[in-house]
Amino acid sequence: MHNLTLINLLDFIGHDVSPVSAVIAFFMLGYLLVGLPVHFRQGAASRDVWGTAAGVTMAALYGAFLVGVYPLVHHGLVHLPLAIAGH
């Protein structure tokens, strides 16, 4: 990933990262972004509930990205001129 553009980032997430690793990473990101602030405001039980809900939602969004968005991005990326695609 030499050029950091949105298209290259989406291509990296959709193609180069293994799906299992990406689902785990997205779950952890959602859990930490929601669970930690809730833990300090409402306690550990709320952290577990809301953090897990956020993690599952993030993992589901990644699954939706792989099924619905990435094929369109990848198909469009293949047909871009080389200067625009950054290759």
C-alpha cells in the first residue's frame, strides 16, 4: 500500500486482509470504541453488553462490505486508468 487513498485502503481491506483477521479486528475496534467509554460511565456490565453489540455490528458491517460494496469497488478499480488507480 504505497499510495494512501480511499480506493487503495478499501482494496487492501477487501483483498489483502484475510476475512477472519478482518472480522476479529473490526470486532475489537467496535468493542474498544464503545465498550471502554461505557465502562467508565456505567460499569463493567454495560461495557460487556454495549461493547459486544458494537463489535458484532462492526463485524456485520465488514461482512456487508465484502458482499455488497467490495465487488463494485474492485470491478471499478480494475477498469480505472493506471495513473488514477495508483498502480
